[in-house]
Amino acid sequence: MRLARSPPATGRVARRVTALQRLVKELRLAGLSTSTAANQFVETGLPCDTRRVAVPPAQATDRQRPNSTARALDRMRGLQTPRIVWRD
């Protein structure tokens, strides 16, 4: 079952499912059956994924914005007020 509400989202979900199926196949081919061994295998890098994403960036500069202050983060989270539910 794919829970996606648009064609692009359906494609992303399908690619994720395919990647997870490949991961299971890679683990079986490597002969790994424990979660510890699987975690070590994933940390070292998967052969199928590293070929696909091993492209250097076009620009080496960091384009992310600096972190906001704690007060700004609190404002983004929204106003939270305690509520009491009465028995009707």
C-alpha cells in the first residue's frame, strides 16, 4: 500500500520501497543476519547507493542559513496554552 496523494509523492514512495528491497537483498548477499552486523554494513556504505550519489557538489560553499535563537524557535513552534476538559 502506498500512501501518497500526488504523482510526485507516489514516485518518492516507490523509490524508497525499491531502496529498502535492495537493502534486504544486499544484506542477504553479504550473509548478515544480526542487527549489529547490518548496522555496521550500513555505516560503511552500501555499494548500490554510493555509486548513485557519489557526485561532488557544484559549489563547495555551505548554503544553509545559520541557526535561529531559542526565542525564535519558540515562536515558530506556536503558542501553547493549557486547557481543561470538563465533563458534560
